[in-house]
Amino acid sequence: MLSVTELAKTYASGERALRGVSLDVGGNEIVAVIGPSGAGKSTFIRCINRLTEPTGGNVELDGVEVTTQSGAELRETRRDMGMIFQEFNLVERLTVMENVLSGRLGYVSTWDALRRKFSGEDIARAYEVLELVGLSGHENDRADELSGGQRQRVGIARAVLQRPKILLVDEPTSSLDPETSRAVMDLLTTIATDDDIPVLINIHEVSLAEEYADRIVGLRDGEKVFEGTPADLDEAVRDRIYRGTDVDQESATGAGSGPDEGAVAEDPDPEDESDGDAGGEVDDVVTDGEIRRG
Amino acid sequence: MAAEPARREWTRPTAFYNHWVKYAVYLVIAFFLLWSLWDMRISVARMARGWDQAAGLLVSMIPPELTPRKRELLVEGMVESVAMAVVATVIGVVVSLPVAFMAAENVAPKPVYAAGRGLITVSRAFHELIVAIIVVKAVGFGALAGVLALSFKTIGFFAKLLAEEIEDIDAGQVDAIQATGANQLQTLLFGVVPQVLPRIVGLTIYRWDINIRHSTIVGIVGAGGIGATLLNSFDKYDYDFSLTIILAIVAVVIVGEIVSAVVRRRVQ
């Protein structure tokens, strides 16, 4: 059970990416976070496992406070949170197997990691998970030889191998074509059910969120402006999330010609989102020095 | 809008404060050049004399000499030079690796970063001949001094370039490894090292090639290798042999560069 309370993040630049967002995620539900570019979706996910350091609020995993942890404690928490990235973030020059097994790094000694010596159990599980994601036989391919869809499957396999208590998924489909996107979403749903873990997922495509999520959260300008079931996500709510307007204002300006689902989903520019976040990351690396702290 | 009078003149803005400053700077540079020439007493007559001597030296060098006795000396010196280069490259690279990680801003804490950069700066501050002179004073004549001097210089080159490579890595891959709960060292090994490994191999070969070149020269100050043999031949006015040595050095350096270029193209 993940419990986020009033989570806030102000970047060194003064940009207030999160202004106190609260959310509970548990069971094996799929919670989709939607919102326009720059709404703070990525920051939200990254603050939960503290790849980005939150500047306010609390995160609890199974009752354990995460925001005050450091060193070994924080690493143990991270083992329990599998993360999947928009740009896959595979280690490009390593094999598929090494990428998948890196999900076990939190459990092996550094010396064993250097020698690529993982337990037989881990290796057996890695083969199993590779089969689950449809990449049997690719274990010796280098990650940079794979297609986008295959890479994201490796990313998923890596996260699953952690045997996490929750999956944090940041825009898993933004770099993929529609068909592959659906396959990836199907896979995430299967894992949630099979491993009985919740999935917190940032997603651009509102249609995918409606189809796959049990619950949808709308972020706008770092604030939660909606939380409900896909059925609650009507036109008015969408306008509130994506335009920051009420229906009345919308019709008054004459812009409310009723954009269809597709338009809303395609509207936000994925480039913007990743650029903005990258800026934040760099800030973090330079000022906070994630590696040296961990 | 009132019509402005047509402007028919334009001068390129100067990079200096204004045109007066520009000419003043040019004047200072010209003066300094003239003063330097005067200070060194370089004259046309002196240059002409030097030219004659150079021609004489060249003539006395031809034909290059390669008697069996000389060949033995040559091979001995050359083998020592190449061996020095290999050993110095290995030692230098092994020491450079941690220094490079220390000197990469994105993976090292500020004080460690400062220390790493400091080490690199010290290594880069002196020419290898200066380092070799100091080391020869410390450990005496011979190949050991050469190896130490070249190893030391390798740090400044290798660690600096590798540190810059580390600073350019994709942070996303590091994020992903950190997110699994990996510790600091594991993150370096899985998230950072694979990204810079080809560069490590390439730089090692490149530095080996540079070290071969430098190992032929440090002998001149007594740090072993073919340079000592060369200096000896000059001292004995054995110019025929000098030419042989110079040609041999050129050949070895060219071979080293070719090998280095081919291997690096394959790796990177």
C-alpha cells in the first residue's frame, strides 16, 4: 500500500512542479495519472522513489516513511518499487539478460554484481519473465539491438524481477506506436493481476487510461484536479484537466466545439514533457548528487 | 512615421572596446614581437650560419649506418622504449580510472571532484621532459624513471578525457539502475561503466601510441629507451648512426599510430 500525502516539489529554478498532491494506491489496482505536459506527472512518480528529491509532503510504503530515509534504508525501499521509464532507460551496451538481472542488484553483493554472478533462482526467474514478456531467445542480444517495443518489455522485465510491492510507470507508451502501446498496457495489467501488485502509471493517452485504469487521477499545474473512475471522466472534467477551464468559460470563448478523445489524447506534446523533466533531473544530479548520496 | 535620412555608411563593429583600443592592442603586440626578436639576437647572418651547419650535419649523416654492433644497440634501445610505453600505459590507465571517476562532476561529490581535477591539473602542468628530469633525479637513470614519468603524464591525459566522457553519459540509464535499489558502486558498474567502456579501450590504445612517441624522447634526459642511444650517438659525432635511430623512431611511431587508428576505429 502506497500512501502519498501533500507531496510537493519546487525545483532549484523556482518552478513549482508539485503543489501538494495526495494519493493512495493499493491492492492490485491500476491507477492512471493523466494531465497536460508540465503538469508534474513525471515529477510525481520520481518523487515517490526519490530519484527526484521532494521538497515537501510524505510518502509511505506499507506504513514506512520513505521521504526521510537514506542510504541502505532507501535502497531497500527502492527494491520494493519497480520503475518503468518513458525512454526505457536500458543500459544500452549490456545484454538483455544483464539488464533484466540488474533488477536484482539490490539483493547481490557488489563483487558478485561485478562478476555477473547471480543466484540460480534469479536466473531461472529471469528466463521465466523474459518468456512472459515475449522475449525468449533474446537474452544474449545487446539492448541497443532491440526495437522500441522490445526494449520496453525488457524494462518491464527488469522491474518485475525486483519482485516489487508496486510498479511505478512513467509514460510507458509515449515512445511506442499505438499497437505496441496496447501490448505493453496489456502486459502491465497481466502483471498487476498475476503478482497482485498495484500499478501507478503516468500516461498521455486518455483513451488508454480509460480502457486500462481502475482509477484515474488528473494533474494540472502540480495539483490534483480530479480523481475518479474512468466513467467519471466526462467532457467537463477533461476540460478542467487539459484546459484549466470550466465548461461555461469554454463555451463562452467559443472553443468548446467538443474535441474528440483522440484530439485530447494527442494534444500534449511529449517533447515538451521530457525536456522539462530532463532539466529537473540535471538540476538534481548537479546539486543534490543522487549517486553520491545513495 | 517621419522618414529618417538614408544612412549610407556602415563600419563593422570591432571586437575591442573601440577602434582606438584595437590599434593600441595591435601596436603592443607588434612591439612585443620586435622586442623578443631583438632580445634573442636573431639576425640574418646568424640564421645563414645555422643553415650551413644544418646542411653539413645532414650530409655527414648520410648514409645511415647499420653495422651488426649498431643494430644490436638500436634494437636494445627500441625494445626498451616500447616496453616502457606498454608498462607506463598499463600503470597510468589503472591509476587514471579512479581519478577519472573522481573528476567527473556528475558522479563525484564536490570535494572529491576538486581533488580529482587537481590531480589532473598537476599531471598536465609539466612537460614529460620536465617530469622525466625530476624522476631521474629521484630514482636514477634508466627505464624505471621513464616508466614513472610516462605513467604520471598518462593520468593527466587519460583521466581528463575519460572524466569528460563520464560527464556526458545518459543519466536515464543511471536512474534506472538506482531505481532498482543498487548501491553506489553497483550503479557505477552497471549504469556508468558500460556507457564509457568503449571510450576506455579507445583512450588506452591512443595513450599507448602517444607513450611510444614519448618513450623515444625521455631517454634524452636519462630516463632510458632509444632516446639515450640517440643522445649518445650525437655526443660521439656518430651522425650516421643518429640518422638510423631517427629513421627507426619514425618507423615505430608510424606503426604505432596505424595500429592505434585501426583498433580504435573497430572499438568505437
